[in-house]
Amino acid sequence: MERVKLDIWVGIFVALGIIAMFYMATRVGNLTSNDVKETYEVKAYFENIGGLKPRAAVKASGVVVGRIGSIVFDPEAFHAVVKINIDERYSFPTDTFANIYTAGLLGEQYLSLEAGGDEVNLKAGDLIVHTQDAVVLEKLISQFLYNSAGEDDDKDKD
Amino acid sequence: MNNILNFFEKLGASARSSLSGLGSCARLFFLTIIYSSDSFKRFNLTIKEIYFTGVLSLVIIIVSAFFVGMVLGLQGYYTLEKYGSSEAIGVLVALALVRELGPVVTALLFAGRAGTAITAEIGLMKTTEQLSAMEMMAVSPVARIVAPRFWAGMISMPILATIFSMVGILGGYFIAVLIIGVDDGAFWSQMQANVDFHNDIVDGAIKSIVFGFTCTLIALYQGLVAPPTAEGVSRATTKTVVISSLSVLGLDFVLTSFMFV
Amino acid sequence: MDENLISINKLSFGYGKELLHKDINMQFNRGKVSAIMGGSGCGKTTILRLIGGQLKPNSGNVNVDGKVVHEQGREGLRNIRRKMGMLFQHGALFTDLSVYENVAFPMREHTDLPENVIKDLVLLKLNAVGLRGAHKKMPAELSGGMARRVALARAISLDPDIIMYDEPFAGLDPISMAVICDLIRSLNDALGATSIIVTHDVAETFSFADYIYFLADGGVAAEGSPKQLLASKLPFVKQFIHSEKDGPVPFHAEAPSYQSDLAL
């Protein structure tokens, strides 16, 4: 076959590969939608992180504003230390609440930030004081059972 | 008693021969790397091989990818529907393709289509003394024949696997959204929320590069060591498919356990 | 200048443990056509491969133009091989390249000649073997004799000092055979090259070779000019030259006695 024709075909082939990769990155994957580049790091302590994992989403009002950096256990204070990378474009007051929620009933867990009213904003290295642990299903159920049992007792008294 | 001894003798011999085969393969790889600078200077040789291994494999890759995607869409839908989460069909199809089926099925098709062609071609060149003739002309067959095919395989394979995944997802979309009627927006948004570029797409691409390396090297090696007879070449071709397929599936398990834990 | 371009000294070689050649000595003179003859499977082609450095001798050496072939590194071997042209038994043309590209192949690999010079040279070489008109054809479209002539044109494309022919007459019709004979002689004289022919065709070889070696039982059984050999009284040479069935070369392969095979 002629060399020029060959070159054209191979060129088309490689271009198709690049298009496919681009398609995978933008349409299938989440490269552009969660484009978190420049970040600053703050930390938060939790008694129980549930199923939160590194690289999980950090959301404010449902919008992704950052990613979980690392999660370690502090053996002296006996709690989890979670490093949070927040997009530089967003700043939050120092009295912001950090809650661990679950996306849907069986979905992945993520960290939700709810802004407080303080004038001063969080800087890199700061600590988020107000945290709420992940909801552990077993605890919830046992609580529910205990409460309903209590209610039954109350009825008996009446 | 004699039978048992015989069995162990054969076992030992086959273990030894497969180990020495692995060693020779590694040697072939290093020789290829050494001679690659020669063949990069004349890249049109590699382009010609990309045409044969890559461009000519496009049709089989695209057609099978579309069917695989459609089957995934259909089967996934019936299973997910039982749990009331048929919107997750997009994630299922995309993850299955990007992580596993894209690289693995492409590698198997590649071994069957391009790998056998490489083995048969080199085996016949050896049989008809073309490799000897080249050597006597002070031209290294590794530089002229092996290296261009090796790089063509290494380049073609990731491209083919990416195209496979893309077409497969479109096949799943075709069935799930256009035929069955799953919500279009949910299909894509669930997919985008759960397919990670670094952890899924890049890891899938790494898999396909490893498979491309394995399949091409095995095909080249089998061609070079094929006995110079009609029977020898046909056996080498069969071996290429068998060994490549087993290596790909085995390596896939190893890579998966490294990547997605 | 040494009169012997190639000399083989006390060479022993075997593919396995059994030796194919034992202590062989040969000399190939400059500008001469020498032939190596012998029955099938006596290791004639192997000698060409040893000269070309594709095989390493078990002991002894092959000396080409003052250099020991098997002691050369990659670069040295390259330089020696660039002076050699080899015609393989079935031509060994590159089946994916046209006749023109086959002949141009060594030039493209080893020289930086511009395309128009290469074209002139290729057509010149093809003209020398009488196939200038077939330069656009693919090897599969050629007859056996034509393919071998193209291979010859390729072998001489870099004007080698040494041309080796591996069974140049095998499987050719008498006319093609005569053409090849003629070509070998005329190319040798025109290029001032040294030719080595491996063959078992007696009549053709005796008609134009300058010196002939007979190989048998792993050694040189006889050597000399065609005239000397025709006058030879050695039973092996007589049997070979006159193609007699009975003689020192047995018809049967070595085997246990017939009776024991039949379990008598």
C-alpha cells in the first residue's frame, strides 16, 4: 500500500484513540465535573467516621467543594483525624459544621460542610471544631428498639 | 512406578522448558529495547505495523464491543430492576467495561487477530530463510522485523481497548436508554458520579498497556522459535493464542488485586 | 595480499553432541569459483553459515580476510557480512516487498544514497540477471528460476567481495540451470569476487568451477580442480561423479540388522 495512504489510516486510528480517551475522561468519568485543583487543608476530629474513605467527596449545599485527604486514628486521644482538602475558591467560617452523611440509603458516605456565622474564615491547618459523626445503623436500630420498648412500658403504666 | 516417575520427569521437563521460555522472552525484550533506536529512526516501518495490528483490528473490536455493551445493558437491567435501581445501569456498564472487559476482551481479540498474524508471518519468514538472509545482509532481524511489530502492538493495544470501552458504553446506552427506556440523565449522571478518572479509567489503560506488551511479546517469541516447518508454524500460532489468553487472564487477576482493593 | 580470502582451519562443528564436521581445512582463493560438494545432509550449507558467522564452531576457526569470524563483536561481524552476498536455496526473497524493493533493500539499509541513484543501481543489478522488466512484480508472481535470479541481484547489490551460493541449481529446469551457471561465472569475473558454491549437481559444477571440495563422513574426502577429480581413483569420488548406486556411500541408513528388525 502507498505510504501516504498508510499514514492517513494510522493517523485516523490514533486520533480515534485520543477522541475515545477524551470521551472517557469527560463524559464517562468525572475528570471535569469534580475539578478540584488548588486546595487548602483543614482537619477535623470524629469519634466515628463510619464508612468515610480517602478521596470521598466534601460537599457544601450538595456541591462538591473538596476531597477527603487522609484519615488516621490518633492513638492518644482515641479519635479519628480527618484531613480535608477544600478548593481554594471557597472559604468557610471557623464555626462551620462538618457532618458525615450517606448519599441515599445505600450510597457512599461523604462529608458535608454547613457554614456557621463567624466573621473569621478557616485557614490552612485550622481545626473544624463542630463535627457530627457518621450514623451507625446498628446504633440507630438499637436506639429505636429501646425507645419503643420504653413506650410500651409507659402505656402499661397508664 | 515407572509411570509415576515418567510423570514427574515430564512435569520437570515442562517446568524447565517454560522457565527457559520465560528467560528467552525476557532476552528478546531487552534485545528489542536495544535495537529500538534503529527502528525509531525509520518510524514508517512501525506505522506500517500499526496499520496491520491496529487499524485492521478496528472492525472486530468495534463490532464486538457494541454487542458486549448491549448484553451488559440487557443483563444488568434485568438484575438491577429487581432491586429497583435500574438507573445504576450506567455505572454497571461503564465500570465493567472500563475496569475489566475493555482491556481483557480487547487483549483476547488482539491475540486472536493480530498475535496469530505476527507469529505466522515471522514463522514463515524463518521457514523461508528470510530472517537468515537478512542477518547475512548485516541487517538485524530484531531491528527490522521484531522492534517495529513490538512497538506497534504496544501502541495499538491501549487505543483499541479505549475504543472498545467507549463503543461498549454506547452499546449499553443504546439498549438501556433507547430501547428499554431508562432515564437518559440518570444513566449518565450516575456513571459520572461513580467512575473515577484516575482509579478506573487510568488503571484500565495501564492494564491494556500491560496486556499489549504481553500479547505482542508472546506472538513475536513464538514466531521466532517456531520450528521451520508447516506443522511448526501452525503449532506456534495455536500456542500464541493459548499462552496469550492464559497470561492475560492470569495477569488481569493480579493487576485487579493490586489496583481495585 | 594473501592469496586466500577465506580459510577454514581445523574446524569442528556439531549441532548437538555429535560432530558434523571434524577437523576440516579449506582454502578459498581470491577471484576463483570454488565448490563444496557432497551428499545431502553432510553439512555443506552449515559451512556457509559458519563462514557468515551465523553459527559458532566447536573448535578451530574460520578466517575471512585475516579476521577470525566467531571472535568478532557485533560491529566486526557487520563489517564482514557487508562484504558478503549470499544466495539462499529458495531465494529467501522478502515476500512483502516487490522485486525492486528486494534488490534495493541492502542499499537502503547500509547506504544513504539518494533515491535516483538507488533506482539506477537496482535496475543495473536487475539487468545483469536479465530481469529488469520484472521490477514491479511481487516475489509470489515469479517462477522458481526467476526468484533465484532476483535473489542473486539482491546478493550482489552492494558489490560484495564474497558471494556464497546455497544449492543454486536445486529444483530448476535445465535452461534455468544453465542461465544460473553462466551468471555465477560472469558475475564472479565481472565483480572480481570470490565465489563459493554449495551443490550436489555434478555436471554443472564441473563445467565451470575452479576448485572443488568433496565432503564425506565429516571431513574433506577429496579436493582439486575438476580435471584432477575426474581422473581421481578414489572410490567415493568415482561413485559421486558417475552417480553409481553401489559404492562406499551406502543406500541404507544405519540400522540394526534386517533380521533383528523383523524379529526373526
